[in-house]
Amino acid sequence: MDHELQKLIRQLQDEKCPPKVLDQVAQRISREKTTARSLRSSLAWAVSIACLLGAVALWQWQARREAQLLSAELAAAQARANRALVVQQTQEAFGYIGQALIRAAVRTENTLLKEAVPPLRNGFETVRNKVTNPI
């Protein structure tokens, strides 16, 4: 359209239009150029702002995703540490129980040898003496 108006201006100049008409045409051309320029600059600003907002949104999304991955890795590491602690505590508990059973077995053996065996032996000797030597 701008090209057509320029062509019209040339034709009008050839026809010797009054200066008022030429001024009106020139004003109209400048208004259309300004409108086209402002529309282009507005569109350029809108595209650049949209790109900037998209980049910020993408950055935020990646930051949230990395935070979630990091928290998942931290939770997994915590679970592994907890499992290792449980295994260690279980080993210590079984060791304590084993030591307690060994001490109890030693005490039981000593008790049996000191308290139960001598009366049995004496009773056995008494019975054998009576059987071999009847009264």
C-alpha cells in the first residue's frame, strides 16, 4: 500500500495538485509508516518478552526438577544409611545375646558340675555299695 501511495504522489505532482492535497497525502503516508513501525516494534517487544518469560519458566521448571531429584537421592542415601545402621545394631544385639547365652551355659555347666553331679555320684556309690555289700 505504501508503494501505491508513493505512485499516487508522483502522479499528483505531475498533475500539479495544490500543495494542500500533497500535504494531506504526505501526512497520510507518514501516519501509515508510523503505524506500521509501531506495530512492528510492538510485535518485536511482545515476541522478546514472550521468549524471556518462556526462558524463565523453563529455568524454574528445571530448578524444581533438579530439587526433586536431589531430594529423592538424599532420601535414598538416608534410607541406605538407616539400613546400614539397622544391620549394625542387629549384629550388636545378636552378639550380646550370644555372649549372654555363652555365660549362661558356663554358669549352668558349673552349677551342674558342683551341685548336681556330686549328689548323683554319691547316690550311685551308695547304691553300688549296697548292691555289692548287702546288709
